[in-house]
Amino acid sequence: MNDDGAGDSATLRDRLAAVGDGLPSREALPRYVAPLPKPLEDVGLRLAWLIVAVNLAGTVFGFWYYRFQFATTPAVAWPVVPDSPVATLFIALSLAAWRLDLDVPWLHALAFFGCIKLGLWTPYVQLFVNGQGSVPTWLYQFLVWSHLAMALEAFLIHRYADFPVRAVAVAVAWYGFNDVVDYFAPLAGDYHHTLLRAEVVAGGYDHSLPAHDLAAAAAVALTLLATFLALATRVKKLELELATRGGVDGPAGGR
């Protein structure tokens, strides 16, 4: 029995290793931009197609989850309503592009921003703004943990993306625009942020309640955090590249 178990484990390791052939190397980035242990990063990248499938399923579920909000939102604003499903779509497409050897820096930046922002914003809102309320326990737990998993996914991207400034600018523009129309100046009708149970009052939603400001502050802060982390990753990668070039090309006695 033990021998069979050991053989099964070895086979699984061999399969994972085979799938993981050609993984991008892990650069010596500081922990604050690359917090995941290398073995965990490697497993995530080896299972990229599985993660793509899971995120696409999450995207479908997310659009279904937003069906009632779509029904009360003018069609012109639909693209900015389903924030989490769009974020899971971005990370699915980003990982798929990497596996297909497609160079799409702006997509990788959007995926990084989306996973950081929605992966942290949703648990914060569910735990500290909305509370569980009448939401079934299974759904409440799913919303919290599945979004935290999104935040972890974001830290796979640095292995295959460099976050050039133009790509980061695209992500800042998209998510900055989302913040504006979600909380400050809607495109049409009501604000476009995910409906907050903490804003529910008799007859509708009251955006003058503190819940609106708390959600808005978190959204803006997370956009800034994602911007910092993306640009910091870019800078640290360039510093490593320059250091490597200096070590290889620089004269022994100085420049």
C-alpha cells in the first residue's frame, strides 16, 4: 500500500514537472511585489489552463450574479457594472495569452489591477461594510474566499510580464474611470458600483450613508496600491537587468 502511494505521488510530481517545462524564471524581486513562495508560483503556472477554466467559470457565474443590477442599469453603463467578472476574465485571458506565447502587456496589467483591486475590495466590503445579513453562509464564504484567491493570482503575473509604463497607464485609466463612475459621477442613472446591502433603505438605496464612502475609499486606495505594485515591479525588474548587464559588461576596474 505504501509503495503504491509513493508511486502515485511520484507520478503526480512527474506530471506537474512535465506540464511546467519552460516556466519563466523567478527573478530576485523584493517580497512586497512577489510575496508568494516560488513553489506556489510554479504550481500556479503549471496549472495555468486549469486556472483559466476556473476563472472563466467564475466570469459566467459573476455575470449571472449581476443580472438584477443589469436590469436596473442603462445599457451604456453595463461594461462598468460587473467588476469582478471582468477581472476574472482579464486574468483568464492573461494566463491564456502567456501559455500561447502572445505578448499582450496591457492585458497583463489589466489582469493584475483587476485581481488586486477586486480580490481585496470584495472581502473588505463583505466583512466590514455589508456583513453577512441574509446571504446564505455558503455564498458569503464563497464570495470572500474566491476573491482572496484572485488577489493571490495577481502575483503570478510578474513571472511572465514586465508591466511597461504604457500598459500600466491603460490599467490605471480603466480602473480609475471605474472609480469615477462607480462612486462620484455615474454615466447614466445611479452609481455603478456593486450594490451594497449596507446602503439599502426603505424604497431603494441611500448613497449618503457611510457605506458608500467606505466602499469608495477602499476602491480608490486599491487602485493606487495596484499602480504602486505594478510600477514597483517594473522598476525592480529594470534594476535587476541593469545590475546583470553591469556585472557582465562592466570593466573590472570601473567605468
